[in-house]
Amino acid sequence: ACFRLLCSLLLPALFLSGILCICLVVLLWGVRLWIQRKKQLSSAGRDGKRPLLVAFFHPYCNAGGGGERVLWCAIRTLQKKYRNVTCVVYTGDRDATGEEIIEGAFRRFNIKLIHPVKFVFLEKRFLVEASLYPHFTLLGQSLGSVFLGWEALLKCVPDIYIDSMGYAFTIPLFKYLGGCRVGCYVHYPTISTDMLSVVRNQDTRFNNAAFITSSPLFSKFKLVYYYFFAFMYGLVGSCSDVVMVNSSWTLNHILSLWRAGACTTVVYPPCDVQTFLDIPLEVEKSTSEYSIVSVSQFRPEKDHPLQIRAFAKLLKEKRVGQEPSLKLILIGGCRNQQDEERVNNLKCLCEELGVSDDVMFRINIPFEELKKHLAEATIGLHTMWNEHFGIGVVECMAAGTVILAHNSGGPKLDIVLPHEGRVTGFLAEDEDGYAETMAYIFSLSPEKRLEIRENARRSVHRFSDQHFEDTFLLSVEPLFK
């Protein structure tokens, strides 16, 4: 009787599920055909032929960070190589015109495009803002990116789609509904095995609140959620035809999560090393003030508070009346109100530690001013834990500062490595380590510092624009076949 009851309930449920699955498949197939039809009806070029549309999904293309430099260099590279290509950028920067965005790319990065770019302005960028999802942020932003991707697909159906900002959940949308060849450039995995270990070990970090680390139940729940998300992330990422990653650190994580080794390559981000190498390198003249410069966007993971606390410790341990005086200059881009609030909090921290007069904030500055600050600086400072690459680190080394970066991620594995057996810079991990290493760098003779700076300069040629262009074109070639 029980078996009969079970069958009478289970069989209709299975039948209904089957019908719903068939309906869903038919619906999705219908949507795909409708989108393909829309694509065919799109306007042809002047010669009657439709240009090849290569679209980059980059909702914050006007932000001014390292990821944006990769975007504009990638577009310029394609424009140089392929004549029949029209580059499209999906962006949510509706507060600026296309001309202003292009002008900003030139002003900030010294990148001049060869041909015009088509901008598709998206109205629903708020769906990928972290502030919209106080809890389950990763999942919320990823689902939000699917809706934003759908808006992008409806507005313009490309032939080739490249996610250049890390929204992997948009990839299946463009591949299976848009019928596009798809690729991605991964700056930073949305979730990493390091993040899983932080939750597993109940460590408190900016993305793992204290109330979770103090509760075994909450930690276990978050760990299950992270494993589920990692599985989904791996699933959508593996849909890519071409995967480019920016460093050895990112490569290791993407290979373990996406398992797409056959189509994955390391493409180091383009760093404008030549412009910085043009800065003359000479033994420092005696000066009344030394500067320590930090170059990175004002985002939580960049850990600016660590820089300020380490600097305050350095000043505190400095002997009274000792010359020259020290200045910390924090240079970075502010993308939104949250970043501006973060800067205000950092200013409050400076007041709290009594170093306000010794710390300067330079926000959204033009390229020439950035170059000037780097040319005058003695130390280049970088404090992000597991920085995926670190364009700012390379720029500091090329400009001739003595780099002090975090002993993890890209700086440890790819950048601050001995060159021909010689020291190119320094690594540290905590407040004491940073303060002690800065003190050590200042204790060196100007001649010894010059030697380290020269070694660093010689080592950064492998991160040039030209090297990026060569490896990028080689990686995306399968998308154009």
C-alpha cells in the first residue's frame, strides 16, 4: 500500500518535472533563435558587410584602475591587428559620454585608441553593487550580473564576447543564448581556495566578519555556502572558449576551480613601464623630506589602514629631531560613494594616530601627476593580501622607487623576484614587518638603494605593453577562427 502511494505521488511529480524541463528547453531555444534573428537584422557597414563585433563586458570602464588599463590596451591591440573588427564596451558609466570615457583613458593611462569604440550604456548596474547585498554578497552580485548581462545582450548581440571584469556568470548567457564565441580575462577569482581556508580556519578578514568567526555554526554554514558557490563558479567558468589570467596566483586558483587547463593561459597585464623607465635614475640628492608612495584604488582589500598604521609606527620609532622628515602619499581612484566614505575613514584614522600632517591623499589624479610623485618617491608601498597581480607594484619598480609589497599573491610569485640573483625589492606581512622594512630601506646608503632600483627596473620589461599585446593576441586567436 505504501509503495503504491509512493508511486502515485512520485510518477506524476516526475512527469510534471519532465514537462517543465521540456518547456524550459523549448523556451530557451526560442529565445536563442529570437536573439540570432535580431543579430542578423543588425545594420551592415558602409561596404555592405557586417563588421565583426567584439564586445567587452566592463560595467565600470571609467574607474581608472589596473583592470581598466587592461581593457583599453586589449581594445587597442585588436584595433591594430584586425581591420574588420568593431569593439563594443558594455558599461554602466552613464554619468559620462563615450568621448569623456575615451579621453579619461588617455589622461589616466596614456592610451590612445586607433578607431572609435561603440559604447552600450547599461541602466541596471546597481544590480552588481556590493552595497545592495549586505549578506550573501557573492551570490547576490553574481545573480545581479546575469540580469545586467541580459540587458547587455538585448541591446547588442556580439560575435565575440569577452568578460574583462570578472562577471563569469554572464558567460553561459552569451554563449548559449547569444550564440557567441566567449572568452574572459580573469583579474581575480570571485571565490578562491584561500577564501575557503579563511572561513574554514575561522580567520577574521574584511570579507569574513568577527561575528561569523566567533560562531562554529555560522562558520560551517558559510563554508557550505562558499563550497556551493565555488561549484557554481567552476561550472559557469568552464563554459569559456578562451580563459586568460593575469598571474601565476590567479592561474592556480582558476585551474583548480574551472578545470579548463587546455584553454587557459597567463597574460600579464600591460604596465606602461616605458613611460616610467623614461624617468631618469640617479643617486638621491640630500633632501629634507623623503616620500613613501602608495598607488591603488581605495577598495577594502587594498588595506590602506595597514599602510597608515605601519607609517605611524615608523614615525613613532624614529628618533626625535632626526632628519629628513617622512611623508606618506596615498594615490588612488574613487569609483563611488563607498570609496569616498572609505577615504574619509582613512583620514579619521590618520587623525586618531596623529599623522594627519604627514599623510597626503591624492584622488583620481592625472597620469602626469602620478608620474611626478613616483619620480620623487623613495619607497613604493603596497599592502594587499593575495593581490592577484599588482600593476601598481610594477609601476613603482619601473619608476625607480624601492618597492615594499605584501608577501603573497602576484608580488611574491611573479613580480618582486630576484633578477639575475640580485634584490629587486622587499616583502612584508604585518604592521611591524612593514615598519621595520621601511626603516631598513631608509637606513641603506643612497648608492645601495640605487642598485636595488636599477635591478628592479631591469626586471620589469616582461610586463611591458608589447609583451601584453603579443600574449593577448596569441590567446584570443581561437575566438577569431
